[in-house]
Amino acid sequence: MNRAALTTRPFLFLIPAVLAACAMSPKVDNATLPEAVRVPAGHVQSGYTTTSGGQLTYECRAKKDMADQFEWAFVGPVAALQMGNQVVGKYYGGPTWESNDGSKVTGKQVAVAPGAAGAIPLQLVKANPAMGEGAMQGISYIQRLNTQGGVAPALPCGAAQAGQRQIVGYQADYVFYKPTM
């Protein structure tokens, strides 16, 4: 057996897994989304993750410039990013999306569009340059789609509750884009 066959054979088992992961990754048709959260032309989908068991934390606080009125204010998210049943990264405050390979990307919200009733909005985020080499390298935009839950609590929020925190469950899909080459 030649040397090339010996060095490549151990990696052949990866080909079906990689192809299956690509085939299972849903493709987003931006034309069917609300215009505000469509990714601009010149970018191509590069990843698709889901969350289950994500958590959004809210705190009862005085409204800005209205010290006598209170509201549940968003504090931050925590969620595992999954591809199928495999955890491939995490999402947390910043906002930050971090891959298990150590690469991560932060971003700034560009737009939102209403989600389903009782769900947080859909979102479009412009990514900052990635930190670290890996899956997040080159990401330009991130969409939050298919949201479920996550809205601020319907519990009382007044001076007596000021400073109290509530954790609300949510689910969403995060879709990653890179510039078209």
C-alpha cells in the first residue's frame, strides 16, 4: 500500500459526518424574512445553530429618567449553541457567540422584527472581527430567527421588587454569514 493511502485513510471516516452536517443545516431564504432582518447582498450563509434551554435574565429597575416608574430590564443571555444534538458553542452577554474551538465574535444589533406572539424579536447583528482562529473567523452577520419565549416577566415590578432578577427560558436559531468570496 502506498504512503498517501496510509496517511489519508484514517480521515476518510470524517467525510460522511461532514457531509451529513452540511446537508442537515437548514438554508435560510432571506427573501421570506421581514426586510429589517435580511442579510445584505454579498454575504453567504456559513452556519446554522439552534438553542434549547437558553435563558434570558431580567432585572426590575427604575425606568430611565422616570425614577418613580419601574420595568423589567434585560440583563443578559446564556445559551448553548447546537448543531443537531451536538453542542458546538455558547452564546452569552456582549452579545458574544463562542465556538468550542475557542474562536468568538461579538456584534452590534442592526435591526429587529417582531417574533411570534410571546417571543422575543427576530434580530440582525453586524459582527465585529472575530477573536481567535476557528469557526467564527470571517463572520460578518448573525441572525436570530425562529424565536420562542424569552419575553420579560409578567410579574409585578415596582419599588418593592427593585433589584430582583428573573430568568426566562427561550429558544432561537442563530444563523451565521460570511462575505461572498
